[in-house]
Amino acid sequence: MDTQESAPRFFNKHILPALLVFVIPLFSVWFFDYAERKTDREVMESIERTINKDTTLTPPEKQVALEMFRAHPVSEIMASDSPKTVPLQAMFEPTKNRYATFRWMQWIAWVCLGSVVATFLLVGVSVACSFQSHAAQYWSLRIGLPILRTSALIQVLGQALLAGFLSFWVTAIFFEIYIIKLIVLIGILAAAGVFALVAAVFRRVDEKCAVEGRMLSDEEAPALWRKIREMAAKLQTEPPDRVIVGIAPSFFVTEHPVELNGARHEGRTLFLSLPMLKILSMSEADAVLGHELAHFSGQDTLWSRKISPLMGNFALYLQALGDGLGLLVGQFMLVFWKLYLFSLGRRSREREFRADQVGAGLTSAEAMRRALIKVSGYCEYRARAEQAVMEQNRVNPNLRLAEALELGYSDFLKRFTSDEKAALSETPHPFDSHPPLDQRLESLGLDALQALKENDLHAPLAGTWHDAMPTAPMVEKAMWAEREAMIQAVHGQDLAWRLLPTGTEETEFVLAYFPEKVFTGKAGTSATLTFKSVHVSSWPEPLLFAQIEGAQMEDSTFGGKKLVLFHRPIADAKVTKVKFCPADFTNAEGAFLPMFQLYYSRHKTAEARSRGN
């Protein structure tokens, strides 16, 4: 549940779909009761005919027998465990399994209904308690999640059984037929839901956090380490076990296991962004450090580590319930997922406000204000700059993104602070959601719009913590080289997928990623793929991808499968089918069909991108 989502919207979007979990059990309760009563009437009609035709009974005896069976329907007799009914049960042996099925299905339906109601009550109370504290959130999940998992298992298994028997008995009772395809379809959907849920039980959440950067030793930055320890002492909390520096636009702390350059590290980690340390004065950076250390002192990171695996397991269950009949149960579980997210989000924002106030208390509200605005501005600036690179129609071999960011940040900050929309910006974080900038400034007792207009945001910096780290420039340069190379590689792949080349340069570029490939076939035949066409040697000419409106596989009369291409050479022409067996063609890289799918998909993607879809 989003913190801004209204109650009516939440009800319509999540509560109403969740009520679908009642459909199959409620219908089953009614239907199998109806089926039982209908069978009772049919059996009673047969009994009446038999008794009325029995010449060995006197009329009074017939009347007594009929009244007995009317007072005690066969369904009641078959369900009884009284010794007196055993002889009567033997009389109706052919109906034994039918009545047993109806009773069991009603019992299963009531169990499903009861478990849903109990889950709503128990987990509802659990969610309500989760708003009280970190510990309450943790224990709410520790208690609520097993209840939800058990309830989900009951629902998936129970409703799968109900759906399977309904698929047979509904048509049998109402139309006196049964539809094999319907039974098989329901069986497949039921099995898919059960299998997915059972598989989710054995999946485990990977708690580690992969970080790109390098460890900052005490010897490399003694003054910074000293400052961190002093601030931790003031907050009466243990300092981080390690400081990692990188170029990601973020400052954060965590007690999750951290994976750095293939090695796993336990304990407390503080991550510092080298590019952002350049734009912050020491007092502004100290305010940020105070904010991050406040998450240690408030035990935010401790509870985050405890809660994250629980939410991760919850997410795996939701994912598993997205298949088959589990989808109905998934909608039911989704309600509680959204409520827990709402609880976690509200607590997260409260601890961000507290951390801002702690950071301001260790430095000043003004230093915290400037830091918040500068960090928000840099994050947006960085995102826009990297997106602009990805939108270019050629890969820049001399990207120098780091230099461009450093040179252009000052001007961007002026534009950023002059725009009232800046107050709504949020800074990214790997573990938590941050409140919008205006709310964070207001929590410090400041007017957000006025705070953005202060001239001190653009004053030259006398010194930074970046300057106090002699190795920082070299470390940052190496990291930027890796990131720029990665951006260029990703940009190249993206560009190759979205270009419909019109000139020599663009054609050569796409060819570098999608070169011509030749596949050999039987009796000297061959198949050739290019980024724009497919050609089998027996064809008079290649088929352009632009003229192929679709492709599908179909069974061949002589065995195997054929690839059917729907070809329209010109706009008003009739579509023709071109067929051939792709399994006949291979090369050193493998089979023809996967490569055809790749090349054809690339062309269709480029067509869609060129149309703006």
C-alpha cells in the first residue's frame, strides 16, 4: 500500500480482488449440498417405486418404510456411524462413493473458508501491531508469515481439489455429461499452483548486498576515520566495521552481508560516494555521516537485516502464487504484502526524519539542509546525464562522463534549486525509501521552497573529505573508467537493437553486433541470416524481415516441425506462407532457429522503437 494511496483506491485495487479467494469454496459449499440433496431426491424416487411395487408389504408397512426414508435421507444414512444403519448402508452401496465425495468436498470447502477468515483476523491484528516499532514489525512478520504460508498451502491444495471435482460434477449433475478437456485444464491449473507453492518452500533468499567499490583503510584516510569514530561515540553506538568508497550516487549503512570484489563481509558497513564527497563541504558531509551513523544508533540497520529475509520469503511466495489457481490465493496474500509494505514504509520514513535530525544535531540544521539539497540535486543530475548518454544515436568512444558531470554540476544545481519541482525529488537508497526533499526539510523546521533559494548552496568549497583522501582521485578515476566502459557496452547493445540503419556508418555498427551468419543444410543447401533478412539457398531471393508479418512453428506431415513465415512483399499484396525445416540447418555456433529468433526479434524491436512504441 503506497503511503499516498487512498483507502477507497486500496479497497478497489486490492481488497475486492482478494475476495475472489472465497468464490470456489462458497460455490462448492452450495453446489455439493445441492448435489447431495438432488441425489437424495433421485434415490428417494427409486425407493418409493421399489416399496410401492413390493407385494410382500402391507400398505401400513409401506407407509412406515416410506416415512422412515423421508425422515432420514440416504445422505444421512450413509454419513452415520451407528451400527443400526449398517444394514441400510449396504442397500445403497452403489451410491457410497458419490455421497462420500459430496461430504468431503463440503468439509474441504468449509476448511478453506474457515482458514481464510482466521487468517484475515490473525494476520490483520499482526499487521496492526506492526506500526508500533521495529521490534513489533519483526515479530508481526515472524508470526504473520507462517500463518499466511500455512493458509496459502491450505487454500491452494484445498481449492485445487475443489476445482478438480467441480470440473467433473458440475457438468455431470446439471447436464449429465462430463468434459474431459475441462477436467484436464482444471487439473493442470491446479497442479501448477501446487507445484509452484511447494517449490517456493525450498527456495532461499540471498541476503547479501553486492557493492561496487573498494575498502577504505584507516591508513588511507585517518582523519575521516577519526571523525567517524568520534561521531559514533557521541551517538553511543559502535562505529562501522568497514568503510567502502565507490562512485554510486548514494550514501548508506547496512548490517547485511556485503559482497565486495567476490569476498563476503559481515558486520557494519558504511558506503561513501566519492563524487558526492566532492560537492559537499566537510560540515555538509559530516551531517550526512551523522545521518548514516544514526541508523546504527537507532538499530535501524539491525532490524532491517532481520526483517529483509522475511519480506524476501514473502515475495517468493507471492511470485509462486502467480501461476495456476494459486493466482486467486496470491491476490489474497497481496493484501497483507501491501499492508506490511505500508507499515515498513511509514517506519522507514520516520527513521529517515530521525536520522536527519541527528545529523543536524551533530553539525547544524543549515549544514543538513545544504547536504540534502546538494545530494538530491546530484542524484537527479547523474540520472539525467546517464540517460542522455543512452539516448544518443551513436556510441561515444571518448565518453569522459566523470569530467562532464564535474564540470556541469554547478550550473545544474542552480537550475535545480530554481525549480519548485525539486522539492519533490527523492534520493535513491539500496535498502530504504527516502521521503521527498520537501518533507525532509520541513522535518528540520525549514520552509522547503525558501531553503532551495538560499545563496550559500553555490558558495565555493574551502575543503572536502575527498581532498583529505590522497588516494581518492586515483581510485575514483579507475572506477569511472570501468563504469564508462560498461555504459558504452550497454549503450552499444541497446543501440544495435533499436537502429534501423540508413547509412554506411549505422549499417557497419549493427553488423558488428549482428553479423551475417551462414548455416549449412542437407545436400549442399544453406540458410543465411543478416540483420535485415533470411535466405534459404533454394529460394529465388532473400525475405526481408520488414516484409515478414509473423512467424510460427507447425507440425509437418512427414514428421518434425516447420517454420512458417507470413510474407507480404508490398503493402497491398496478399500474404504468402513460406515454409522450411529449421532443424535442417546448423553451424559451429549451434542451431538455426534460436539465431533466427534473435535476429528477427532485433528487427521487430527496432521497428517498434522507430515508431515510438
